[in-house]
Amino acid sequence: METIRRLEKWRTWSLSAKIGIGKWLAYYNAERPHSTHGILTPDEACANKTEPMRSAA
């Protein structure tokens, strides 16, 4: 019985951590501007990224 309680506690904690990390990643990539990207969010910087020019061989 003790093992079942521990597993349930771990499952609840693990799910809570996954949700929290997911929310933080969404904020970090979609809402928080980064000075490295010229005050754009990583999502905006990625959307504005152009393909590098390839040299003719």
C-alpha cells in the first residue's frame, strides 16, 4: 500500500512539474523579449530569420 501512495505522489508531482515547465517555456519563447535578438522574443526572431545565402560552386 505504501508503494502505491508513493507512486501516486510521484505521478502528481511529475505532472505538476511538467505543466509548470511547459508554461515557463511558452513564456520564455513567446512572450519574454531577449536582448540577444534585438528585443524580440525567440519565436519572433525565428520567424524573421532568413535562409543564409549559399555561394555558387
